[in-house]
Amino acid sequence: GAVVSQHPSRVICKSGTSVKIECRSLDFQATTMFWYRQFPKQSLMLMATSNEGSKATYEQGVEKDKFLINHASLTLSTLTVTSAHPEDSSFYICSARDPAPDTQYFGPGTRLTVL
Amino acid sequence: GENVEQHPSTLSVQEGDSAVIKCTYSDSASNYFPWYKQELGKRPQLIIDIRSNVGEKKDQRIAVTLNKTAKHFSLHITETQPEDSAVYFCAASIATGNQFYFGTGTSLTVIP
């Protein structure tokens, strides 16, 4: 099946710094990518929908200035957590839409720890 | 927006028994319902899905049923094995390529 990668897989940073997470579709062009956040032992919460070449659509309650999303190409979307704080520590997972067939594939996730 | 509820939150069964997980959704426009299995620290893996034009789908030991009128769908795992132990999530979407709204998850433990 199609492969979606995320980088880094794990990151530890100090409070106040910014962290960029990359999501790549390796063998298909993804016009749409999704970003999810998962707290320990909890469900995946949709944060935003990222469309190539346009602004991301954020879910209610997600701060767009805090979580910057860029989808500059058909194979890459990035999520930047700006001025990270300990409460931003979480597991961030992306998924990419393969239009043919119309399905989604999840990345392996990025574990962010903010000290 | 869509609201997906999932029960139970935890489920323990003896090896060989069946496990059933139930989900309800709120948006009648949803017509695609995937089920994912997630092991600790790993990505969700699609195990089965169903579209609104069918009421039931089966794949070996796994089956999913859908009742569109009542807005609920269920996952059935028969002859459970220890390797079935994981967290299972249901989800709802208006299409396979659209955003998924996930249920709260069910932690399944299969006791050998």
C-alpha cells in the first residue's frame, strides 16, 4: 500500500521554541492531508485539513497561529508548533489522501515532548 | 460537526470468545465508516471499512454492521486471539478522502 512518512518521529524541545513536523506522501500525490493530535490513551482529534496551495482549514478550538500548517507541494505538508509549551506535548499524526483510489493513509506519528 | 461515540472504552475477553464494539454518529451525511487498530505508539491501521450502501461486511474473523437509520455501526471480532489486543477506533466521514471523525477508542485485551 501507499506510504506516508513523518519526520521527526520523536522530538524533545524547551518551552518557548518552535518545532516543525513534516508529513510526506512517498509514492502518490496528496492534494489533501490531515493533521491529528492524540493524547495518551485518548482518541485522535482532527486539528486541521491541509489542501495543497491553499490555506488550511482548522477545526473549532484549534489555534491557527499556534499550529501553522503549510502544504506547499503535492507530497509535503508541515505542521509547526510555535512557542511550544508543555501542554502541547502530544502524539501528532498526519494522514494523506490518495485520490486514486480515494482513501487515506496515516503517517507513523511524531511524539512531541516540551520541557 | 460530526460527533462519534464509542462503547465500551475497555473490553476484556477470553481467547476464542467474540468481541463487539459499538459506535454511534450524529451526522446523517456521513457515509463512510472505517475501523482502525492502533498498537501503542504506532500509527492506526485500517482493518475494515463499510460504506452506507451496504449493511454488513465481513473479512475473515472481522465483520462490521451498519444501521443508517439508527446511525450506529459495530465491529465484531470472532475467535479472538492475543494478538488482537490493541486499541480500536471507529470513525465516520462523508467520503473516504475526507476528514475522519474518530470515536473515543476501545482498549481490547484478549486473555490467553
